[in-house]
Amino acid sequence: MSLLTLLRLSFRVLGRNKARGLLTVLGIVIGVAAVIAMVALGTGAQQNIAQQIASLGSNLIVLMPSSNNIGGVRGGGGSMSTLMVDDIEALKRDVALVSDIAPTNRTSAQIVAGDANWSTNVQGTTPSYYRIRDWAAAIGSVHSELDEAARNKVCVLGQTVATQLFGTEDPVGQTIRIRRMPFRVLGVLTVKGQSPMGGDQDDTVIIPFNTFRQRLAGAQKDNVQFTYASTAQADDTPYAVEEMRAVLRQRHKLRDDQDDDVAVRNLQDMANASREVADSMTLLLGSIAGVSLLVGGIGIMNTMLVSVTERTREIGIRMAVGAKSWDILVQFLVEAVVLALIGGAIGVFLGWLAAKLLSDTTGWTTVFDPKAAAVAFLVSAGVGVFFGYWPARRAAKLDPIEALRYE
């Protein structure tokens, strides 16, 4: 028989007991739908991570005081001041691969503008910071080298702070007070959104680094809490990291058996680690969903074995009028594959629907991947072949005489 005839026969046979057919493919439906939904969630998580990493800046390197073991006294990361302004100057001078570097200090403060106030973090940094982080002013401007050198009391607002203090009013040129000191607003930054650590990057006020040192740092004015740096080319970043570590170890006179007292982190390493976590979770959830495919395959095998038993006399009649074992094998195998493909098609649709509902109801980012849907659909066909082969082979090996005698 032709393939078209076999398909027609398969649908006719399956149509005799629609309820049993639907229950048989339920495992396949659940498995395929779960796989597609999990892949959509995983792909969405990876996309979120990529966007959040990109929002931090291009070719970014982050330096911060690390754990310490000085003279037998140990402390956690940042517990001792190991990164100084002179270190930043040395890195500018000695590490050729670094194109921009921006020392940054932070503190929390209550910001007041007229009758409004807002508690946020205040960052003191240099104009290089805006280039490193690809952060431009949405309105107004950012502070300049002249503001830095003159220690001007000027500031740039994140979007969240601007909204909380001024609402829809234009804040450029307005005055805010940081710890009772007046600062003139130069501009408002573009929206960055959530950081990979979950914080609101737009909830910040940025002032010149030297102004921060003079006005807000107190006795710790030569300490640097964070430093952001970047390279001209992404491929240069790992080499720049190693050079910076070497320069800092030499300046801090660390022995070979001592750990770094300044952590130098490549953003790409952070991105890779985040992706590995997302991939592992996707793989784990996908594996759990794959169990449903296994259960669905066993259901198909069971149904096909029952079908062979019910149709033993029919098989005998077909063999008596000239059908060969191969014809019987192919007929039952096609029926099993048709069952699996019906389940796969329904599963693809339900998986897409589940991903969309998850996105709409929870706000999670989901990305429907047509390639994953195609693979899941083909896997369902493979499940039909694998689990349908034994019942089909059993039908093909029936003895025609014994089959005709079967009641």
C-alpha cells in the first residue's frame, strides 16, 4: 500500500476509539508542551541576562577590594581599604590595554528637592564612567572634566530619582540638597533598568569624584570602593585583567603565597557564569519534562499491543490475501507514529500557549523558539517509531493460520 493509503487506514483505525487515542497521546502532549515551555523560559532568561549584562557597559572590568589577610588579620571583601586613588593613577599609566578607567565611591543619602525627598545612593565618579557604561544623558548633560577638576557641586540624576523628586517637571537647572549641601542638576540619564543582581540602576545620583572626596568621603577620601574600566576590543579584556592584577600585586607588595587583595573581574566571566546557571536550570527542567515523553511512549506501546491483540483476526485475513510481514509491520508502525505526531502537534501548540500565558501572567520573559518546536515534534515522531516497533514486529510475526483461528 502507498503511504497515503496507510495514513488513511491509520486515521480510520484511530477514529474507531477517539477517547483511547487521546488518552494514549496525553503523555506525549504533556512532554512536548513542557519541553517547549521550559525552553521558552530558559531562552527568555538568557536574553534577560544578556540585556542586563549589556546594560552594565561594553568590555567592562570591575575592580573592588577583596578579602584580606594582612599581618594575620583576616577580613571579608571590602572590609579593609586596599584600593587607593594612587592605584588608579598607576593603572591608567601602566596598563596600555585599558582605554577608560573610572574610580567610583558610593554612599547612601537622603536627597531633598523642594518639598520632596528620596533616599538613594550617591556615586562619585569621573566622566569616563559614562563612556565605560554606555550611559548617556536623556535630557541635559553629564558632568565634565572641568567639573571634576574644579570640584563643582553638580549632579546627574537617574530616572527613578528624577521621577521621585520632580515628577514630570524638567529637573535640569534645579537645585537638590545632598546632606544639606546644594547641588545643581545637569541632566537626567537614560533608563538602564534592573541590574543582574536585581538592583534598580536608575535609582542613583552621580556627582564628580573629586567633589565626593572633598564633600562626602571624610577621612576616607583616598580610598576607592569600586573601579570600572574598559578596553577598546573585547578580545583584549582577559589580557588587561591579568596586567591590572600584576600591577596591583606589585604595588601592594604581595608575596606569591598571598591572595589578591583587589578583585579584578571580567564582565564576560560573570555573563558566562550566569548563562551556565540558566542553561543548567533549562536542562534540568527539560529532563524532567522528557520523562513525560517516556511515559507517553510507553502508553503508545501499550495501546498498540492491545490493538494487535484486538485485530489478530484482521491481520490473519490480510496475510491470507497476500499481505507480507513487512506490510503488517509498516501498517502498525505508521499508526504508532501518527499517534505520536498528533500528540506532538497538540503539545507544540499547548507549549506555545503555556509560554505566552506565563509571560502575560507572571511578567517573565519567554521566547518561543521554532527550532525547539521542530525538534520536539521530530522527537515525538522518534518516540512513536521506537515504542511502536515492538508491537508492529509482534503483529508482523503472527502466524496467518493461528491468526485466522483467533476468536
